[in-house]
Amino acid sequence: MADFRLEVFYTVARRLSFTKAAHELFITQPAVTKHIHELEEEYQAKLFERNGNRIALTQAGSILLKHTEQIFSIYRQAKFEINTISNRSNGILRLGASTTISQYLIPPLLAQFHDKFPGIRINLINGNTELIEQALIKKEIDLGLIEGHTKNPQISYSEFVKDEIVLVCSNKHPLAKSAEIRLEQLQRIPLILRERGSGTLEVLEHFLEPLKLKLSDLQIEMQLGSTEAIKSYLSHSSCVAFISIHAILRELNSGELRIIDVAGLNIDRFFYLIHLHGMVDGLSDIFIKFSNLFRNRK
């Protein structure tokens, strides 16, 4: 990095914590404080407001953060272009993926990408769709892979992989051998759902709307924060759940879970690859092109 002080400032600004920044950068907290003080002296302005144990960016700090993000983006692009001269692709690519995608879909993609571009180190975070979109907007990641239906105007969305959300139950459930149920029956069955902010939940709401159904019309027993937790819960309860087909292939093959068709309800969707408008650097472009090739081979 051209100026390590800017990296320290950027990390503190993202974490809003001197302690967390020191831990992330593998330096001491006094060292973090020293770098921030040097920047404040250089710019003759306070960068953070301190209120007890909490800190917040000042107006000057917000301006510096905006330009620091631009500097880092230019730095990564310059490094990529220089490496390209020598046929090298090196650097750090920050990815974010929603839970279903990170657990069940992209590990093979990441493994093949690493084989092809061993010099590119990938830092992957995961969370629900809402969290990944916010991380992209805050420029904590370069690219995201998400589910969901709502579109944010700051973000560019491109289709990645087609998916289907299906209603499932355990093989011990009374409905396990049913060919199909009606919407009226669905409203009477105990249901497990993902948490608010989940792309799966958002898509389910979107597809229920034309059928004049709301989530409040369903018998929701519980909302859980991961698909794995939901699958485990199903094996110990008489509930059903809406889950991505990609997340239950193993359980369908083993017979642990069964799909229940719902008359008039077909939930097809796409997973999306996302980036900020006009913010695709060299490493991101490599990943996008490689993921398109990977998708076309599947």
C-alpha cells in the first residue's frame, strides 16, 4: 500500500473501532492512534469524533474516506494492469455471498478459480442478501453473489444461476407421500422460514403476493438464520419449509427430505452477481468473466 496510514484510517473508518482495526491490521492500538494523529496533523482536521468508547467520522473524515476508497480502487487497478504485462494476475478480491450461495453453490467455482489464478487471493464474507448488499454499498467488498428480488438503484445486477424454491418436509412427515397440496392447506401447516433480510424470504413474499397471500396468513412456527438450521429442525418436527433446490440435493438423494408441490405456486428465480455501477476493477472483471464460463459449463 502506498501509504499505510490511509489503510489504517480506512480500517478504523469501516470498523469504527481502534481496537478492531488494530486486530485486523496486526498492529498495536497505540500504533493505530499514532497513524490517525499523523493524518489529522497533515490535514489539519479531526477525522473522528470520540464519545466515550464510541467513535464516528467527522465531515472531514467522511471526505477522506471517499477519496481513500477511490485511491485504493486506482491502486488495485494499476497493480492489475502492471501484472498483466507480465501475464501475472495477483491481488486480493473481496467477495460477499448470501448464505445459500456461499454454502452450496460457489465452493466449486472458487476452487477452479484458484487453480486458474493462484495469485489472486479471495476474501469471502457471507450473510443474508441484505447484509451483502450493504457491504457492497459501503465498499467493504468488490463483488457480491446474492438471492432476492428487490433491486437497489446503486447496484448493477446480472443473472448468475437459475434456482427454484421448493416446499419440503422430512420423510417422516404425514405429507411426505402427498403428490400435491392446495394453497388452503399450506395456510394450516406449521412453517419454518428464514429471517428477515433473507433473499429466500423476500422472494417467497413476492410470489405469494399475486395469490393474495401474506406471510401473516401462514402458520409460522419459527424463523431461523440459516438453511442448515432449518433442515435440522425439519428432521425433528412436523413443520415444512421453503428452501432452495440447490441446498437440499444431498437430502433429496438420501431420502431425508421430500418435496411437496403446492398447486398454483411455482417459485423460480435467479441468483445474481452484483457490483456498484461503474465500479468493476481488473480483478473483479477477471472473476466475472471466469464465473460466466463456469456457469456456461454447468
